[in-house]
Amino acid sequence: MKNTIIFFLQCFFIAVFHINEKAYVYAEMDPTKVGSVGLKDAAMLTVGDYDNDGEADLLISSFTGNPFASGSVHIIRNVSLLSPDQFQPELLADKLTWPNEIKVVPPELEKYFGSGIFIPDGFLVSGKTTGAIRFLGSNWDSNAKVVTITEEKKDYFYHRIHFKDMNNDGAPDIITSRATKPAIGDGEGEFLWLENPNVGPIKSDSSNTPWVEHILMSDETHEDKSNKLSPDIFTDVADFDGDGIDEIVAANFFNEKVEMLFAPSYGEDLQDVLPIDTSIGPVFDAKIVDVNGDGKKDILVTNHVNDPSTSGIYVYEFICEADGQNSRKAQCYKRHDLYTGFVVKQKGIGQAAPGEAILVYPQGDEQERASILVSGDGAQKVFLLVPTSSEESSWDYTLKEVDDYQATVGSCVSLTHDTKASGASGFICANYNKGKVEFYQY
């Protein structure tokens, strides 16, 4: 009996040692820069299979505040962490207003859209305020230009889109938000969906565009800022509470709210909105992801301020039973402040930090607990938030400085299991002011 007890104690301490060793090694893992590519004003990055050849491509949007210069989209085909210095970005589209987060059409949806990319366009900078959602087909003639699928709405711009069948006709529609910011006064948002005409791929001659739009929510009807609830910049769509129905989380920049929106449906105004947090200032981004690896969805949020006391990374953990109703209760969202204290280094009016945050897996295994890659934006640095423990109940992180650009940081994207680089994992970031795309490997 004594030997049995000793045996189990030995197993216990060995297990504890390996868990702690694993967490320690994880925390000490530092990314290494493996190369860079020059591209003027490189800003926002997306990885996807643009031309449906089974290989990952890097899509890069470039924009400038110069009112006399246009934005563009470039591609690095078959992107890899192996010898990135040899890549030559290829121009896909120019004469754009201010291209934001590119959305690649996944293979399963090509019969509805065609293969290619959607480009949300426009920004609050003078001369760039009237944007649109545009499309470029990857199999179109090389001389073809982007087509616009939205009706023009003066001084409104777009940042991100999602695919969702809103009218149950079997064809994916587009959910998006758009915003406007006058020179004097508050910014406003509108939340809408664009109805897919369901007539096959989008044509380069614009014969099946623009699409009919349906407004779900608009701040135009409210004068009091506290009553303005419409999403304006970034949103995410997923079944957050496991009830089989998609929810929408909104990062409201101008209205300074983190919100959850429920079950938008065809022909109805969207009024079922839950403000989760109104205390962190302008909200930059919000994503529905499993942050702590417990199999449940969380909300990962960054704000965008010039105040180190609140400039940070936040997680909202859903702590109630997922019954389809509790997600409508503010008390069911527990906030964890993973890190605050980003210092803005970039000079100029309106500079702030941080930018976007994404989950990354330095071990290359998405079953592991994720780290969080942070583009510092006006903080001029790329950061990695690393969990100090593999325990799901722990929300303690260590902040690592990956690189100091001494310039504005654009967005970053993860690149995992790179077969060309012997299965290596890493990420890519846009060094905006210095006109570079930087590659890193774990």
C-alpha cells in the first residue's frame, strides 16, 4: 500500500512539473524576424486563397492621408515564412479610396460570388470619407476593375464585412456597418445587410450590382449620444452562447460601447441590443473567440485611446449558463483586464493605441492555450501577450515587446503550419510609416 501511495505521488509531481515546465517554455518563446518586403503605406493584412489554387496568399491594403493620392491592394502569392525577402508584391487594384480589411471569398461560397475579394473602403480623413464595398474577381480579365456593390451614401465609410444568409433564400448576404464623422459633432453608425440577388457570381461589367440594402439600425434617428447604439466600425458574427443562433458583437468606436446584438432578421429593424461596457472609451475591435481554451466563446476587445491608464486588452467572459437568454443579461459578462498601459509614441492629432489583437499559437497547436498578438498602432510596437499558466481559470499574462517600429503599426496576421518553411508557425505585420511588411517566426 505504501509503495502504491509513493507511486501515485511521484506521478502527481511529475505531471505538475511538466505542466509548469510547459507554461514556462511557452512564456519564454520569442519570435524572430525572418525578413521583410517593401511596400509603401502597407496597412492592413489578410491571409486567404485568392485564386483558389490551394495555397495561402497575403492580401495587403495600402492607404494614405494625402487627399490627392489613392489607395491600393497588393498580393503576395503563395506566401511563406521561408525567404520572404524574395517576395515581390503584385498590384491587384488601384485608384481606391482607403481600402480597409479585405475579405477573401471562401471556396464553398464561390458559386454565389465568384472567386475573389471584397474590399470595404473609405475613412474619416478629408477627401476619403465617401466609401463603398467593392469586389474584385480573381478570374476576371487582367484589365478588369473593381465593381461597387453598394449604393453611394455620401461621407459614409466601411471597414469589415461578414457573410450570412439573412432572408433564408440559401444565398449568403453581406452584413456590415458603416460610419460617418463630421468635422464638428459626433460620429454615427449604421448597421445593415446587403441582399445577394442570387443570380450567380458577381460580374465585372457591374450588371448584377449594386445590391439592395436593408438598414437594421441607424444612429441618424438619435440626437443623444447615449441612445446611439448602432455598430460603426468593426463587428464579429458567431454563435456566442451555443444556442444555435448567431450573435453579433460590436466595437463601437464613436459611441464608445462594447455591445452584443441579437438575431437580426429580414425586414425588421434591429432593436435587441445589449451594451456590455461603456467605460473603456472608443472601442477599436471586438472578436468572438475562445481566449482561455476552455471550449467556450469569449469577447476579445481592444480600445483606442491616448491614455495609458485605460489603453488596453480586455476579455469579456460569459459566466452564465448558455440557454439563449442569459446572453441578454449584462451581469453574465465578466470583464478581465489582461493588460493596460500602452503608451502612444506616434506624433500627431488623434494618435492612439492599441490597434487590433488576434489569437496566435506559438506552439503551432490550436489545442494549446493561445497567446495574443497586439498591433500597437500609435504605440509603434508589436506586442505579444503570453499566458503565465495553462490553467483555464487564469487570466494572468506577460507582455512581451516583439519589435519597435518607431512608426505606426498596421494590422498583423497569423501564419501557421507553413509547409514551405518545414511546418513553422509565425505571423506577419504591416510597418505602415516605413513602408514594409515584416515576417516573424516562432
